[in-house]
Amino acid sequence: MKPHIRRRWTCALIGIVAACLLGAGGLSPLSATQARVRESHEKVAPPGSRGAPLPPEVEDLFRRAADLIYKDRPAEAIPLLRKALELAPNEGRIHHYLGWALMVGSQLPAAQREFETALKLEPGNVYSEYFLALTLDMQGSREKAFTLYEAILASGNVIYDTYARLGQAYARKKELNKALPMIQQALRQTPWDGALHYQLANIYRQMGRKAEAEEEFATGERLKRKDQSSIQKVLELSEAVRQKDAPRVSALRRELMSQSGDDPELMTWLGVILGQGGLYTDALLPLQKAAALGPCSYETCYNLGLTLVKLEREQEAEEPLKKALALRPESYEANVVLSIIYVNQNQNREAIERLRAAQQAQPESIRVLMLLGQQYLQGWFLQDAINTFREVLRLKPDALEARYLLIEAYQNDKAYDKALEAARDAVKLYPRDARAHYEIGHQLANLGHYQEGRRYFEEALRLDPSLVEAHVWLGDLNSRSGQYEAALRNFRRARELDPRDMDAVRGVGQSLIRLKRYPEALTELQKSIADYPEDAELYLQLSQVYGRLGKLAEAEQARGTFQKLHALEVKKQDSQRPRTFSP
């Protein structure tokens, strides 16, 4: 059995990574003002504990305190929350609420203690991390706050004005290459915020990018003169979208389209906010109007392209995204979204070029590196793929999927010893992972150590009886040792689990031939060929069966079809030779 690329696993990974990237590059939620910070109660607890029932008395105290917080009466909520904690001292959400009430009452050290306790009880809760950082920031502990903001960024769940605060922090540290994308991302959340435009202008000025600095200063000045009633409606729309108030959203959209339909900036903001709420159909027209009013700004072109992608109109999305990149070639988001279009269209080289550009903008983005490595692998740029997956593992040693793709890259490069070493590393990290054991067996088989590999396939199936590839390899080992009935059982089980696995389909036919069950083999092969008429090996098996049954004319015809299809497969294999990517 030939080593094969595990397309089922790889294709599944493409979908997962692409979906994550699109989510990360999506129309951004708006940052919160202090007045909107009360939204934090909705997600104060992580999924494991959010919504867990409280004892009735505690629940009553908690609900009454929350109502007071809604009514902007946090001082009255404090004694209720303290009493609730006397009854339930290990409830992170109550500590979080108390911290918030103390913070807005300027009792900062006490608020800090409550947020720290909330985080001990619910580690990784970005809402508690954010407000602890804010509390520390207000007390002058900027470095501690900065560490927490970076943790929120690393989590991928970036809330409120974290981008803006990180941008300011990086700018203070003179780390301008890090400050720039943070402020740019903050502006995608609140493009009407003149202060952010001035900050961006200062960053551009310090980087020596004079033209861009002047453009941002001009935008900041222009926003001072912007119709404040329209901006107020934009803020109201943002809140209505957050509250999922569909009638109010619809009414405000109509008003803004009517009153400000000739203002490209306001139309862009309108589209961004609607997209943030997942209302992509409603977002499209304002963005199209903004683009038509021209010239199409980066924000307009990018968000128009992204909205079209979200609406699954990828061919239409390509043009505005290219325009966005012409205006800002270094844009991480535009390069990512365009790369995903190319991935979906099987434009391998174009996808790689965009992903390389995105990776230059954010060198440590695991998601981009994973998709870039996969595209290198698909294009047979094997050393590039190997280097990319090794970089992922340097950044994130527990990235199991990266280890599996590294194994696949080594295998395709016929570096089976290195693939085996990587598989053994995977088992050390994840001894209960079935695929890790399977990979050791697979690479041992590739090195010719078939019987040594058997126990790893058996262990893989013990851990996961549905692992198709392990059934296939056990069938192959059974066949090699003359155990054709056992081989047939394994191949049939693999085919039951995945009717599209061609190794399993072929294995069934070959086992029946070796068992000399020719009439049964003929029936199986005819059915398989009806399902997979382009598979050369099935015709080879068919010719063998016809020959055994004395049907020589049919055998010759099947052999002729095999030769034609085999020639095409050889040609395809010739194109799948290791190469190096050259930009």
C-alpha cells in the first residue's frame, strides 16, 4: 500500500482554520464606553460556569444587585453583593460584579482585589482580565495592565477598547510596528473616533510615513465638523444592534440612509455596524453606496469585500479586496480574507502569496501559519511546509494538528525517519490520542517495519474504533501475511466507516480476488467502478477477475481502460514532486 496524503484530515483542517480566520478578520464589534460597560454581566463567567444555578437566596441578592447596576446605582449594589459572597464566596461572577461596582465608585484597590479573586475562580475570563487591567491602569500600574491586555489579545476574544489601549501602550514603548495594527484595528471598531485618527497619524509620523500621517490628521479634523446628530444615530444603531432590537435597527438604518446617504464615511460606518450584528444583507447596500461615492477608501473597500465573502459572493468580493490592498498592501485583514477566497477557489499560488503577506504583518499568527503551511503542502512546496509547521510548533508546542501536518510533509518528502520521530513526539505529548499511535504505525510501515507497526494500529483502534486509516493498514498487514479473510473484514469495516476511502474500496476487491471469490469480486468491483469511474486500480482488478472467469474480451477492455487511467495518474504524480516556492 502506497503512502498517501490524508486529504480527509487536511481538508477538514482547511475549513476549520479558514473559518477561524474569517471570524478573526470579520466586521469588528464596537468598543464600549464606560456607560456600556455593564454589558460585561452577560459574559462574566466562562462557558463552564456561566448560567450555573445559584442557591435561591444568593440568586435573589445577585439579581437585585444586577438591577441596581443596570439603573446606574452601583453603590447600592455593593452591600447586596457582599452579602451574596458571604453565602457563596466561590462564585467568580459575584466577585466580578462587586469589582465593577467598586471600580466605578473609585474604590480601586478594593475593586482590584475582587477582580483578582474572580480570575482565580475563573481563569482566562477576558471580562475580568479587562476590568482588572483597567483598574490597574487607573492606579498607574501600566505594565501589569499591559500584560493583561496582551493576554486578552492572545485569547482571540478581544473585547471593548483593548486594541486602542494596546496601541497606546505600544506607542509609549516606541514599538510602532506593534502599535500600528492595534490602532488600525481599533479604528475599524469605531471609525468615527477622531482621537484614534490623531493617534494613528502620530504613529505614521514617527514611522516617517508623511502622506499617511497627513491623511489621518485631515480625517480627524474632518470628523470634528461631522454632523453630530448623524454620529449620535450611529451610536444608537450600535446599541440597537448589540441589543438585537430589530425594529429599532431597521428604523435607524432607514434614517441614516435617507439623511446621510451621500456621506461615504457614514455609509461605511453604517455597513460596519450592521455587519457586526451579522446583518450582512442590510450592510451591503450602504457599503456599495460608499464605494460608488468614491474614491473607495481602504475601510470601505475592505468591508465591502468582507461583506460579500460573508454573503458567499466571493467572485464579487475579489475586486474591492484588491482595491483595499492597493491602498494598504501590508493589511493583515485584507490579505487574509483574499487568501481564503483563493483557497476556496483552489488558486494555490495566489493563496500562498496573500498568506505570506499576512504573515509578514503578523509573524506569530498561528492560524495564518497553519493555513500557509497547508497551502505549501497542497502545492508540494514541501520544505516550505516543513519550515512553516516547525515555526508553528516553536510558537505553540502543543499544536497537535501542526505535528500531524508536519508528519505528512515529511512523509511526502519521503523523509520517513523524520516523520516517525515527529509521530513519537506526538505520542509523548498526547498518549491517549489515537491518531498519534496510528502515525507511528504508518511511518514504521513506510520504513518497511510492517509487523512492528501492527501494535500501533491496534492501539489506535483500541482508543478510537472508528479510525478508518488504522483499519485500512491492518487490512494491508493481514493481506501481506496471507490472512485474507481478516484483511477483508478490516477493509469492509473501513469502507463502512468511510465509503469514499479508496484504499478501503480497493482493499475489498483485492481481498476477494485473493480469496478466489471471483463472482463476488465482480459484483463488488462493478459497483465500485460505478461510484468511482476514474480509479485506475479498480479496472486492473476488474481485468484480473474477468480473466479468472474466462471472459477474455471483457478482461482486455478493462485492461485498456486501466492503462489510459494509469497514464493520467502517472502524469499527475509527476506534477506532485517536491519543489521550493519562488515569489
